Amino acid sequence: MNIEEVLTFAESLIGIKYTLWEGGSLSKNIHPFYVNKIPNIEYIKNNGLNCAGFINLLTLKSGKHVPGSGEYKGGTLSWFNYFEDKKCLEIFNCRKSYPVGALLLRKYRSVMDQGHLAVLYELDKDNIWFNHKIIHSYYDEEDCGKVGLSMLGSSHYYIPEGYYEYIILPKNWIL
């Protein structure tokens, strides 16, 4: 599967509600993490997903396995540990150019700061990093969140010091 096919599948999930993880095992329920299989689209629409669940669905769709084991398989910490073990974590640098399909990661810290995962979806025609688009499942106070597109710059500077810490090239996670 190539990046275009993965992003087409990602687009089919736009608008699906965000479901917050409130602690506990990630593997006991199918949603919001989707660590073992892709259920039918109606199930996903009815139950929602979180940022890791969105990435897990893309991973499963590409024929790969979701990383981790045990109760926290497929969470942001499992993804971080997986990429750290593979030695493919790259510090996110807004001055550097990255390809479409690169995965942005903020490491899990606690139930209150669960980290985040997003995919670089579209590059700005003038190559202004702030205007690149990402696709992700995100929470917002206005409508409780959903899968959607955001501007990378506004998502990154959601907090003053910058939200995303790492980036993983497509060849290291989805291809």
C-alpha cells in the first residue's frame, strides 16, 4: 500500500467523533484504540476514535501490526517506545522539510497529557511549514473533537513551546 492509498482511507474517516481515553486497559474494548482489527465503518462512526486509534487504523489498513503488547498496546507511549527501539525518532524541526505521510508525535506523559499522533497530509504550495495540513483525530472544546484536517502551525503552537516533539518518516511507520 502506498501513501496515497493510506491517505484516501484516512480521508474516509474525516468527521468521525473523537473519543477520549480516560485510563485503563487499551486492549479490553475495540474502541477508541482499534489495536487488532478494523471493524466496519458504522462501528467506528458510532463509537469514535482517538488520535492513536486513528493511526492504528491506518497501520492496520496498510497491512502492518500495531506496536506494543499487553494493556497499553497501540497507545502513544507504545508508539514512542516502538520508534525509539527502531532508532527512527527524529526531533521535529519546523525549519526542515518533511514528506507527506510523515508521522508527528508528542510523547505520552500522563492521563492528563496523553501525547498526540498526527500525519502530515498536504504541503503548502509555497512550502511554508506553518500552512502544511495534517490529518488527525483531535479533541476540541467546540464540538468535542473529530477526525479532521488542521494547519500544522496552529496545531503545533497550541502550546507556546510547541506541541510536536518528534517526526517519523513514512518509510519507518507506514510503508
